[in-house]
Amino acid sequence: MVEQLIRNEQVTGSNPVVGSIERITLIINNLKQRLCRYLDKLLGSGLNLENITIQEPKNKEFGDLSINASMVLAPVLRKDPLSIADKLIEDLISKWNEIDNIKVIKPGFINFNLKKKFIKENLGKIITDGENYGCNKSGKGINVQLEYVSSNPTGHLHLGHGRWAALGDSLSNIYTANGYNAFREYYVNDYGSQVKNFADCIRCLYLKHFKKEVPYPEEGYPENVVGKVTAEIIETSGDKYIVKKNGEIDVNLQSLGKEGIKIMVSHIRNTLSLMGVKFDKWFYESSLYKDSNFENVIKDLKNKKIIFEGDGALWFRSSFFGDDKDRVVVRSDNNPTYFASDILYVLDKIDRGYDLLIYILGADHHGYVKRLEAVGKAAGLVKGELKVIIGQLVRLIKDGKILKMSKRKGKVYTLGDLISEVGKDPIRYFFCMNSFDTPMDFDVNLAKQKSNKNPVYYVQYAHARIGSIIEKAGSSRTTADKIRDFDLSDVDISKLEFQNETESELAKILVLYPDVVYDSCRNNEPYFITQYAYRLASQFHYFYNNYRIIKENELDLDRFILVLLVKVVLKNALYLLGIDAPEKM
């Protein structure tokens, strides 16, 4: 069970167990692997070890790390957790060279510290790996496709789209850091009734410009949005889309609609670009229906008995693959449903060679989870190779009040408005600050603050503060000589001395960063990175405020080296979140 392939471990979503110690620079996960291997050998592979954790205790007095294995095993073995803990320590944990000060705390936690020598050895990896520190090869050779935002090109992006963009882009960076071949994709819904409705709205305003009145569609899109698109079409193309029908002017509706979608997609692309979000591919839904692809897929699935006829429609046998019910693919009027496109899109992704498919959908898409997973199973994907993440919505808080929005009344605060007001870095940090499956409040006033109350400012200021330390050391007559030819790569990290517990704690946080990157990927949670970055910044600020790096014009070289390592790791963490690491603030 524990020694299954790392790829299977990644997609099942089970607790972290690393497949190869030699391939991955981790601490907690390597210890977890050894523990689980021991228990596998001792108790048999039928035992579920997923609830066993090695993590930092809330009370620092209890040590650096704590193991809960004794409590997990107690009901299974029908033994006292304290006796199980003693046995684990005697047979295994006491032999771990990386640790010391092992203690058992009731009701059975096994607590211990990491050896200073071991911490220093791992600090050396920050120097050797540099911008790659924290990365691993656990996903080597696995192609993962992440599809996110994918807003209908019939309106502006709202705040929820921004949250999904921040998650998708950060997750893509995190998967890349874990060795995967990550591919970012935006799915453009340019096929179906909503596109025709959008084209009808443009037609009305377009013809109105050329002095022909036609009624605006009752269920049409907001005129303030459609009007801007129409004005842009008129400005660039004039009467290009006017045609004559029965002696009266009309439009080439298909061509006009395509131009409107093209303009909206360019607006969406530009807005996301301001957030630092870019895609490898903008995939158009209409391409799924070209060259008889839809007809051929339907025929194939009918032959496989996956699609069947009933009540004049075609149905996908999704209940057979874990869905609540079967789903209509083609209505009785011969028009395909949205679900038809979902099927075609999953099959297309698999045909393109992706091993792992990740969908990031809005809060109104809960009903899509089982049906998409059913398509994946029908296509031969195993559990976990198609993952649907549902992102919850965002409330905007401004001046201490919830900003209520209404499309009908024209009170809409778009993602573009938010970017203009607060900038990309606060947006990306705030949107990745909490678990994605919980609703969030975005405090505009807080995001604009240049103070320690603003978490992204607090983290970035730590990086900039170190930049100031370096500048000060380089400009001082007495310290400049020490660092003029200073090269971090020449440092013998084994000689580094920690002068107090604050420095030791700072070093420990640094060496645990690779575990955070790994676990963030396994759990699809960028907030692991934001929490880590804030913790590292907090520890650094405390260290800086209480201990001098340059004292009486003398440079404490050990402390100087330590803060340089902090700078490297902070920058690496911010990079994964798509946030700048400024040298000055």
C-alpha cells in the first residue's frame, strides 16, 4: 500500500507519502515514508495509514515535530497508545539520525527535535538549489492540464473569476515546482444558445447605428456591455457586417457574433494579463463540433452502449459510472446539450496526452462534479485522474460595508475595477489566503494599506527589508570589504552558528519549505504557501526587531548569511503565488 507508485499516490489525494527519498528533498514526508514502511512490514498492507501525520505541534515547547501514530493504531491493535509509542521509539524512531530529544506526551504523541547539524545540512540546499529550492521531481513525466476561469465571453470577469484565476495560475506554478508538465487552458464557450443570444444583442445595437430599429432581446445581455462591443465593431469594421435581405438591411449574424466574441475574449485576456495570469491555450468550444467530430463520438459511444436512446433523446449512461442519474446528450429536437460539450472536451484532453485533468469551476457548478467524473471513468481514467475543484464566491468589503451589486441596476464591480484599485499582488495573495472551498470577504481598504496589517505588504516588506540590509552592508566603510567579494555559494554552512532560539526557529522554518511545496500540490491548496510565507516573514521581522545584523558598524556574518537564505526562500514562495518580491518598498 505505502510503496505504490508516486503517480498513483499523487492522484488519489491520500496523505503525503513520498516514493523515493533520493529523488525528493523533504523532511517531514521522508520521515512519514519510513514510518509507514515500517508499519506496513509489521502489520500488513491492509491497514489504512492515511490518518497518520507528522506535523509541527501547536505548542513549541513540545518539540519541532509530533507523530500521532500511537493514537491511530490504538483502536486497531487494542493496546494503550503510550505502550505503542514506546515500541515505535524503541524499534524505529530512536534510530533516525536526523532527530533527538524524543519524548512521549499523553495521550500518546511522539515529539522530537531536529538536530542542529541536520538543519544546517538542509540549509545548504538553499544555497546549492537557489531559485529551485523547494522543487522536487515527484511528478516527473506526468502531464497535468489545469482549466480555470473559462467565463462565458458575453460579459466582464467578476471577482469570483479573479479568485479562480489566482488559484489556477498558482496551482500551475506549484505543479511545475513538483516536477509535473503543467499546461494552462482557458475554455471559451463560443458555441450554443448563449452565443446566439449575444449575437442577437449586438445585431440590435449595430443596426440601430445604421438607422434600423429592431427590438432588443428580452433576455438579452446588459446593454452597457454589448454597447461597448458594438461600438468597437463599428469603429474598426464600419458597415462590414451589413447585408441586404428582401430589400432591407440586416446583418451577417454568424460573422458579427464571431467578431463580438473575439472582442470579448481580448478584453478577458487583457484583464487576466493585468493579474499576471496567462494561458498556454485558449480552447474554443466550437472546435469540438468541427469535421463531424461530434457525430463520430456519438456513434462510437452508442456502439459501446455508453449512450442510449430514450424518450426521443440520446442519453449518457452516467449513473453506471457513479453519477446520480443518466444525462441527456442530445435533446429530442436534435440539439446537443451543454453536457455533450463536456464529453467531447474530456475526450479531447485525453487524446492530447494529459494524464491528470484538473477543472476549477465556480460555486454554481456543484452539479458538474459527478457527471464530469463519470465521463472520466467512462473514458478509462482511474480515480483521481480527473479532479474538479469548486471555488466559492467572493464578497467585496469597502469602508467596512458589503458592496452589493446588481446587473439589472448597473451596479457591477468587475475584476478589472478591482485590479485598477488595488493592484495584482494584493489580489493574488488575498485570493490564495484561505482554502478555496470556503467563501471569502475581500477587504479593499485592507488590500490598499501599506502597513503590517496588510498580509501581502507584510510578506513583501520582509523581502525588501533584507534588500535594505544588503544595501546598508555594502555602503558601510567597515562592512563593505566583508561583502565585496562575498559569494553565498562559497559559504561553509556547517560553520554557521545559531546564537539564540529565534535564529534556530528561523532556520527550521526555512528547511521545511520543500515539504510545504509538496503538500500544497498534493492537496491542491495554494494557501499552504501563503501561510508559510507569512510565518517566515513573521519570524524574520521578529528576529530583525530584536537582534542586530550590523552592530557598531560590524557585520555579524552568521546572521547576514541566515537572512540571505530567508530572502531566497521568500522570493521562491512569492514566485509560486505569482507575486512580486520587491527589493525596495
